[in-house]
Amino acid sequence: MVQSRIGRFLFTAAALLLLGGFQGAFADDLFPVSPDLQHRVNFWIKVFSKYGRDQVIIHDTDHMNVIYDVVDLTEGTGTRRSRFGRVDAARKESAPPSSG
């Protein structure tokens, strides 16, 4: 009984790994991305795969792949206003120097 469970687990794991490998190929065929946009696509893949909904990413407006800071709103307590005050403070601290 234990051996059959292990066998089913290994079969399922192998099948998922194989399908996962094909998924990337299918996505590339279904949604081709021009090289000019690939960095933007990579940014959004990173956003949705690495960060949670309680994290605010502070990034460059022209070069989205340049991330200055990530503010985690789950840390600490306080009102919604005070938590977003931390975002504003981090944005000002991380802002590149203005030219001019």
C-alpha cells in the first residue's frame, strides 16, 4: 500500500514537471513578445510571482526593471494612512535626483 502511494506520487510529480516544461513553450507560442517589450513582461512576471498584495514596489517610471525599494505593509501596525505614509517616505528617499 505504501509503495503504491509512493509510485503514484512519483508519477504525478513527474507528470507535473513535464507539463510545467511544456507550459512555457505554449505560452511563448500563444503570446509572442517583441524583444523591445521583454523587460516589461519580465517586470510583471516578477511582480506577480515574487511579491504579495501587501507589498508596494517602488520602481523607475522609465525603466520598470529598476526597483528602488519594496515596502512591506504587513510589518508593524497603524492606520491605513500611516502605512501608506511609509510608502510616500520610501518613494521620496528612493527617488533619483532630478535633473535640472
